[in-house]
Amino acid sequence: MSTPANQWRPVCAFFLYAFAVVVVGAVLAPWLFWASRVWFDYPFPRIFDRALLIVALIGLWPLLRALGLRSWSETGWVKRPGWWRELLFGVLLGLGSLTAAVTLSVVLGRRTLDFNLPGLPALVGKLTITAVVVALIEETFFRGGLLQALRRASPVPVALAISSAIYSVVHFLKPSGMRILPAAVTCWSGFDCLGHIVSKSLTAPGAGVGFVTLFLAGLILGSALVRTDALYLSIGIHAGWVLPNELVRKLGGGPIMEDWLAWPVLVVVWLVVARLCPRRKS
């Protein structure tokens, strides 16, 4: 039986990693911004996001090692026949469920969509690539790394709850709404972004509803890993969610994954995963 110290060790390792990522990313962001000005004209908050992502990816494998995961198979990247069926089922489940949530929202008059956006086919292709990349990175990180480590030291319900809460909170830590002129960027601008994130993100309107929605999403994705003992189903569901969510944003409908109308749909998805996916043994 795990001790309380062992139970919280993965969480402590994760927050130490997160602290290192934001500090190193904040230091690196201004230098990346100045270097990128040669080719691009991206705003500083966007470069700040990219700096955090770069540092997070570099530190991912050391984090997994610290969490006690010694191989990629232990994170859920296992070799087995039929993996593509789990992936495809996940994509269809994700696309179908979020499309249902969007349709319900439009029918109830909570949002409207403008399909006259120029270059819509090219946009869908771009967002598809984004969905795949986001699903691969986040599922490897949150489910393959954090959840798998927590499962070793905690009962499955506890591990699911902790990892889902962290997953939800992290998605609100963004420098949304921050504006900084290129000429005003200094070596400390990364830490200015951090201050904006802490003071504004979690108190923004709708943060409470969004937390519950993303917490439910985290429970579903975590349950997919627990039921199948692999990442393919969770990656498929995640990618299937990201594509319509981002497309609805581009069409002027706002973020559907931060709307309470997604709750009943997510509960149904959770039941489908529990019903149709027999529990595998590691």
C-alpha cells in the first residue's frame, strides 16, 4: 500500500516541473521574440506561449523519468494489434459528441456560426493538423505522464480526480487579452506575462463553468486510458474535440468546451467509454 508521501510525490514532481517551465520560459520568451522579429511579426504573448511549449517539451522526458516511468510503453504508447481501431473510434466519438454540443447550442440560440469565412477548406486542414499535435502532446503529458504516475501511488478515482483538476486549471493559465508593444518588450516582459496570467486568467468570466467542463473532459480522457491501458483512444477523442472546438471559434461561435451545454454531452461520452471499452489489465 502506498504511503501519503508516495501518493503526493507525482503531484510535487509535476508542480516542480511546471515551476521550472514557467520561469525558464519567462526568461527565454523575450530573446525568442527579438530573434523572431527577423522573420515574423507575432505579438509577444504568442511568443511567450511558444517559449513555454518549447521548454515543456524539452523537460518532458526528464519529468517522466522522475515520475518513475522508464519507457514509452509505460506512458501508454504500447505496441498491439488493433490500436488504429481505438484511435478511429476515439476520433469519431470526439467529433460526434462535440458536434452534438455545438448543434444543441445553435438550436437554443446561444451561438451563431458564420460559414462565409474565406478559405474555409484550408482552415479546416490547418486546424486538423493543430488538433493532432495538441492531442499527441497533451495526452502524452497529462494522461501518459501525470495520470500514469498517480495511478502507481493512488487509487484510480483519486488519480483521475487530481490529474483532471490539474488539466483543467492549466488550460486557463494563458495571457489572454494582454497587449504589449514590440518596442516595450524587455528582459522582464515574460514575468509581466506571468503576472497577468495569475491575476486575470482564473478570475475571468466563465472560468467556473469552463473548469467543470474541462474537468469532465479530463475524467473522460483519463478513463479512456484506464479502460484500454493505452493512449490511442484518449488521443482520438481529444483530437476529435479540438477540431470542432477551434473551428467554431474561427466561425465566431466562441469556445464550446467552456459552455455548460457541453456537460450532458460529456456525461454521455463518459458512459459510452465505460460501457463499450472493456477494462484491460496491464
